[in-house]
Amino acid sequence: MSDLGSINDLLKKKSDDNVAPIVAPEEEKEKFAKGMEKIRLKELEKEAQKKAATLGLPYINLVGFPIAADALALIPKTEAEKLKVICFLWSGDEFRVAAVNPETLEIKEIIYQIEERIHAKGAVYLMSQHSFESAFKLYKIIPEKREVVKGVTITEEELKKYGGEIKNFEDLNNKVQTVSTSEVVSMVVASAFGAEASDIHIEAEEKRVVIRFRLDGVLHLVANLPKEAWKQTISRIKLLSGLKINITDKPQDGRFTIFLTNDKIDVRVSTIPTGFGESVVMRLLRSATVGLEFEDLGIRGEPYEELKKQIERPNGMIMTTGPTGSGKTTTLYAILKKLSSPEVKIITLEDPIEYKLAGINQSQIDASRGYTFPAGLRSILRQDPDVLMVGEIRDLETAETSIQAALTGHLVISTIHTNDASGAIPRFLSMGVKPFLLSPALDAIIGQRLVRKICKECKEEISLDAETLQKVKKILEELPEKEKKQIKMDNLKFYHGKGCLKCNNIGYKGRIGIYEILIMNKEIEQVILSGDVSEYKMKEIAVKNGMVTMVQDGLLKAIDGITSVEEVFGVAE
């Protein structure tokens, strides 16, 4: 029975004897192969289970698992295929994602993006390659439009296309009158990206819809839409950002991402109801913005050297102060980049995490789940960090925990809302912080504002009027001697931007910080311990000890042709 003839003879004999036939070799081989495949797949699932246990993650087999189309569509097909990831469950408040390699940063980023978009809590499971291939086939039965709703539909190609067509705001206003609703939104985002706007404001008024861009901190009207276009425009924005179209009487928050070849743009969307329709603000967050180095912040001279010494200390506390939009987060990120190295453990507590930083552990505050700044700070101290960044100190518990961390061998950097550096110490004490703890913990306080830079293409020298020139000289006369020696008081030159196509006839392009650095010393420590603390007294002592104020720093930058006197006085006085 070792050859084919013997087997066939036997088959014939058995058939003649009216007995059940023996399976032919081809069928036997097929049956054998199927059996071996089942064994192989079973082994693969066992390996996946072991890997999940090693990583401390739950395991799931999606073969035959009933996955709803809405859940599957939370991850676009192309992204699912590229990263081998499937969203297999979505219950409204929670969703579940399975991945072949769930430990990668890309998978963590996907979960974070979905959480931001649908406001639900996500969890990740490990699955096998076979499990993924089985579940991925379900994409074939999802209607194409469902993926469009959940996916990101503004592409890099659209940004390039519309960016090439639109040279200025007048071009934008003309174009949006003639294109479809989907093109309007893509065109506006592309134009904002090209103009380096930080925010897009789209607001319904009584007879029209206005589009404004925030450029270098200042809003500019860039286009109008007819009132009848509003409903379709707001619906398109809501679809992109995962918001509910039928809800118009409550605020909503969403997000979408535009993936570029070497970068990405996160767009955070906020809507609120108004008298004539909803108002929309879209914030453009470009990861390239985090590229600012500590040396490029704009801190100059002796204050720069002093601050550099302070951030290189192994422990203590460095605070940044200023109103919202004054660049505090950018300063903190630049300091973190300066400190980042394989030998240094850095953990941040942020609300929200605006940009991802390589090599740094960033933790997102979520007050709705009890993960507040105080709770998070207590947790991350158990992670053995060298450097802590706390997004903001706004209460006594956070302040005291941060101070204790600074006193026990950690470098803590954070922000506090005061107008300038000298106001930080009275603010701490008004919270209830004990003076004898604050005094040894605090090392340096940075007060800052952002001023617009003069456009290089249309910069020209100007003469100040007599009154303004006298005011400038008076402020500069109060500079520390080292700084005063570097300028010629009898030959001061100033500049402005007259406006050109490069800067959309604004005269400014880009922003830079103006700073004041208050370094702790024995005299300030004694004042803190005495309890006789006021903002005025702190500033007086700091200036006496050589602090360059924000206004002085701004005027020095104006003399260098970086900004204008008008801009400095408008921002820092």
C-alpha cells in the first residue's frame, strides 16, 4: 500500500465489498494540511498569549469576533493596515483596540487621538497576526462614507494645492466664495497653515460668517462667507473633528490630525453656541514648534548665563510667569530639551499635552477621573524622576508638594499666573505656602511676554517722536551698568515694518520673548522670612541686584531691530 496502484486496488475491492470508501490521497493530503494549519494557528495564538502576559497586557483573538462597523471605523483602513491595529469594541464611554505590536508609540498615539476625538476611555489588547488578518477583512463591508466621517479627510496634497493657489488673504476671500463646502474648510486650514496662524476663528454674525486668523497673537479678518453657507461649513468641521452634528446648543470639543511626510498637524476644535449660530475655534498645533532650543528663546547677556546655571542645578524650583499666551509652555519645553539626556529621568504633568517630546515621559491630567495635579504629582514622585515639570501651580496642595520635591533632590519647573516675576513670591504666600519652605526651594523666576518681530522683508529705520524717545531713554538709563555700556545712548536707532506681501501687509512676522529673570539671593530670602512681602518690594530688590526688566529687555531688542518700540510698550507696559 505504499504506491498509488495498491491504494486504488484496495479502494476498488472495498467498493465491491459495499464498504465505506477510503479517502483518496489528494483529499487525505488536504485534510492533513488543514489539520496542521489549525495546529500552527493554535500555536501562534499561544505565542501571542505568552507575549501579552510578558507585556502585562490583555490578549484577545478576533477570529469570528462580532465587531460593529462604528467601532471598526474609528481607525481608518489605511492606518489599520499600516500599524496592524483594529478597534473591536466601542460602547460610547469606552473603546477597545487590539494590535499586533501594542507597545509601540504609534499605537499609544492612536488611542490618545481617539480619546480626544470621541471623549471615551481607551484600552489596548494584544492579538496575533492571524487574528488581525481575519478582522481586517471586515473593512470590506463598511460603507465608504462611514470611514470618511471618522477619518481625517484633509490631506497633505490639499494643503500643498491650496497653499500654492492662495498667496494672500485677498486670494483666500475670493476663492472661498466659489468653491464647495468641503473645499472651503480645506482651503481655510491650508491658508492658515501657510500663514503660520496659531488659531482659526469662524463666527456666525447676523448677515455673514467671518473667518479670522490669529497671527503672532493678534486676530486678523481674512475672509467672509455668505450666511447661507454656515450650516454646511459647521457640519463639515464637526464631521472632521468627531463632534455631534445635531447638538447646537451646547459647547463641544474635538480634534483631528493632518499627517504630513515628516510632521503632523493636530487641530483642536472648540464650538460654543452664540446668538447667530455656533462659534468655532480651531487651534493648529504643529510638532515642529517644539523645535525651539533654549539658546533661541531670546534671553540675552548676563540673565541668560544666570538662568543657564540655575537649570543645570540638580534640585530646586524654577518658575515661569505671565498671562495666557505669553509663551510659558514654550519656555518650559525649551528647558526640558536642554536637560533631556539618557542619564536624566524627566516626567511632566500637563493639561493638556500640547506637543510630544522625545525621551520625556509626559502625563495627561484628567480631573474627571480624579487624576489632578496634586494626585499626579504624588504618583510621579514614586517614579524616581530627576526633573519634574508641572503644567501649572494653582492651589496650595500642588504648591506644597512641588516645593517638597524641590527640597528633596528634584529639579521642579512650573508656571504660575502673575503679571511679572516679582509677583510670584507674594502669590505663593497668598496661597498659604510656608515662607521657611519657599525660601530655600525657589531658585529663579522668569517673567515673560511675546512681542512680534519686524518683518525682515520690509524693515526700515524710523525716527521716534520727542516724547517717546525721552521715555525710552529714561527706561534705558535705569539698566544695570553692564548692559548700559553695550548701547550708545546718543545714537539710538529704531525700526518698523512698512508692510509687504510676505507679511500680508502687517509689518510683523513671527514672535520672540522678552524676559526678566529674578534670581534668588540672601536679601530676597530674608524678606520672605520676615513676612513683609509685596510685589513692589520684590521688584525693587531684584532691580537693585541687577535684574533687567521686561520693558528694558524689549527696548534692547528694539534697538537691535528685532521688534518695534510701539510693540514693546503695547505688550509690556
